[in-house]
Amino acid sequence: MKSPVSLEFGVENYQVAAVPAGTVTESRPNLGHHHVAIDADCLPAGAVIPRAAPWVHFGDGKNVIDMQLPPGQHRLTLQIGDDLHRTQEGLCSTITVNVQE
């Protein structure tokens, strides 16, 4: 594949929703949103997903992105976080892609 890499992701048996507007002090049960990391591993359950590289947050509830990646092999990690960006048990997967020049 070549850059930009088009990604579309999803989750089964779990609801994806945008993070509510304003200050969020507690998370809604069984709701979350996607986070994608480049060349990173899954974070442990309950960890807060950083709001910095290598993580891309989808707090708007979206599930698609075109990512610019340099040529070579990359690990893409998809992890679900709740409204407070805390990881959820069992909701993380990693794939490997090879980006051509």
C-alpha cells in the first residue's frame, strides 16, 4: 500500500459515540471512542490514553482516517477509550502494514 493509508475501523458488541461537549467528569457505561497509535503497543486496561503522539484520538466518534505514513513497516494499534480516555479491557488490536514508496 502507499501513503496516505486509508483506515476504517470498528468494534463489535460495544457502542462508539462522541465524547460529550464540555467538561467530562465521569464516563458513560459501555460507550467509548477509537484511538489509533502508530508503532506503539496496546496500553493496559484502565490506562489513560495520552493526548499526544503516537496516539490519534477520535473523540468525535468517527472511524475513518487517511494517514500519511513514511515508507516501511508500521504497527497500527486501535484501542477503545471511554469518555475519560481510559482504555477498556479486551478492546485493543494491532496490525502490521507495509507502506511502499
